[in-house]
Amino acid sequence: MSYVAIATEQFNAVAAFYGDQLGFPVVEQWDRPNARGIRFDLGGMRLEIFDNQRERSPLALGQPGDRFHIVIEVDDIEATHQKLAIDAPEPQSTSWGARLFQLRDPDGVPVTFLEWVTAQDIYGQLVSGIGQGRYFTRLEWVRKQFVDCLGIDPFPGTANVIINDQASLSTWNRLRHQPGIKIENPNSGPNDCNARCFPIVVDGTINAAIVLPDVQDYAKDKIEIIAPISLRKALGKSDGDRISLRIKDSNMS
């Protein structure tokens, strides 16, 4: 298939939607007495919009049904969403391994942006903790094992993340049952515990690790992260902001 062509009675509005608002590059356009059209590159697929009112034999256009969708696959759904010059719904996770959002062009044609997500990705929101992570990461035996086992000299404290979608919860549930990298406590006091760590990359840029304390009743939707720098400062994020965690070498089954 070389391209998809859509006829419209609202040529200017539809062309502006795909070009100005969604930002797709124009590869060809024409404007003649009996024909007007524009062709966009949708990341490898060409989309042609033509003015039905200029056609010598105009088509009888019905309402576009939801059986017809334009789907654009992207590498980073969050970045794509932020770049759009139009308000769009927030990306949502599906049960079938994707994150997507959908909007409609001026004629009502559904346009879906979609990122395929592997089982190695976890999404959540930053939240404030109660300060225990700052004490924990400054303990000398803890810091030494983080450096020796993970290659991370931790910034004081942990970044706390709450997972709020089912796909990410399923991925985290599988990961937390893996052996991970053990952090062994040399003490035996009532407040002492071991932990397991899982190397990750935060928001595609910062090497870090999840720290899972070996304690009973630890919240199943909570994740604590250590990193060599302040994640909030480095990423410019605060409570409620979305964050992505890509698991490295998890060997999940």
C-alpha cells in the first residue's frame, strides 16, 4: 500500500489538523481548479487529504465509521503527546501491551497514537515518602553494598513511585518475585532487614535501581528507587508526575 487517501468537505481544517496541530511533514501538495490536495508522511505511511469540493465528480461522503482508524506507532508516547500543538487525552495503558491516546480529526476520523510496551517497562507516579530512605541510604554498610553490587553511590534518600495501571502492576509483580541483587544486613535488630535490588533506567536516561525491602506487608503498588543523583531535580519532576522505569537484565519468566 502506497498511501491512504481521505476525501473531505473541510479541506483547510483537516489539512491544518494533520499538519499544524499533529505536526506531520508535508511531502507533496497541489492546488488546481479541479483538484486540491496535500500528502503527509506519517512515519513511513503516506496520508493524502483531498478537497472533495474541487473534484469534477465529487464523492458522496457519508459519516466516517469507527471501523476506520488511523494508527501512528511511535517510540515514545509521552514525548509525542507533549509535542502536539493540540489538547489530547493522556496516554493510557492497555491490557494487550501498549500505551496509547486517541483524538479525532475535524471530520471525526479516529487518530490513535500508539507505543508498544514490552514487559520490561513500569509506569507510575512520583509521591513523597516519610524520610526513612534518607536514613537507610546513608548507613555505611548499605552504601558500600550499593556501590559494590550496583555501582551506585546513592543520593541521600529514595524516590517513591506508586504504580497505578494494571499492566505495570503485573510487570512489577513478576519482577518482585525474582531473586534480584541481594543487600544483606549484618545486624539483627528489630528494625533491620535485608533487601533486593533490580537495576533500571529511569525515563530512558538515568541508571538507577529499585530497592525492595524484605519486610512483611510492604505495599504491592509501591516502588522505592535509588540513584546517584536526585531524580526529581535531574528530571524536573515533582509529586504526581509520571515516570517510566525500564528493567535491565531481569530474566523474568
